[in-house]
Amino acid sequence: MTPPEPAQAGARGKRSDAQRNQKILLAAAADVFVTSGVDAPIRQIAAKAGVGMGTIYRHFPTRADLVTAVYNHQIEECAQAGPVLLADCASPFEALQRWVDQFVDFLVTKHGLADALQSDSSRFAALHTHFLDRLVPVCGQLLDAAVEAGEIRDGYEPFEVMRSIGNLCIGRETDPRYSPRRMIELLLQGLRRPRDV
């Protein structure tokens, strides 16, 4: 195999640098969205990422572009986590628990997305379809593995489990006494197969 031409190697280096910088920006934006909402000042995201505001606008000309990119990035991270957790965890149920925890983080991150994209409802509709297309099969894979291992009962659809988790996340922002994660843990325990006494 011949080594790449210097110009090609330089272009690849720039591409990988640009991708790495974009991931840093998206991670910073996601963190800021969690704490300050999707209307947070761009300068706050720039400071978190350690870049100038111009860098953000170069990658994402509008706030909707940034929110959409964060949303897509979070979907992909969540989708890719499922198979990795199944391979790495001690049991499929543990993989399911850890994936649900990441899914809840994602739901918290996307809070306010609809408002941020309300001027472009077609974009939001496409994102919601992408969300379902990517994550429902991953949730299904985790549920199937846990059923096959005899850890949870059969008969639960991935969409209804995800929808239930989403519903349990509502209200977190307005009531500091409410802990969605505690309720979600109860939901997951309710899927467990009764142990023989």
C-alpha cells in the first residue's frame, strides 16, 4: 500500500480535526442545554467548549442547526451504546438498566427542542422519525436479550417501554421533589420475572 500524498494526508488530518472539534462543540452544547435549556446564550456554549463564538457559527449558522446537530448526536450515541452494553455488561438486564439511564440523559438534553425548532416543524418531524427509527430497535434488542436470559417477562413492546420512560420524565423541571429516575427504576423492576421461592 502506498502512503497517501502529503496533500491527501493533510486533508484527512483537517477532516479528523474538524470532526473532533465538532464533537467537542456538540458535547459542550448538550451539557449547557441540560443546565440552561436550549435557549442558553451561544457564548456560554463557546466558553464550555473552549472556542470562540465564530467557530460555533461556522459549524452551525443558526440555533436550530445547533440544536438539531446535538439531537442527532445524542440519538447516535444512545443507539450505538445498546450493542456495546450488551457485550460488556454482566447480564442483559444490567445492559438494559444502563441503556435506560443513558436514554433518560438524552431525554433531559432534548427538553425544549420542540420550542427551539417550532419555526421549522418539518425538521422536527424528521428528527422524531429518526429518533424512533434508530432507538426503538435498540431498545427491542435489549428487551429481547433480557427475555431470552429469563430476566424479564415477555410481551412488552420497545415503543411502549420508551414512551413510559418519557412520560415519567415529565415534571422534573417544575417539581424538585420528583425524581424520574426513581420511578423509572420501579418501572424496570416491574418488568422482572418473579423469582422462584
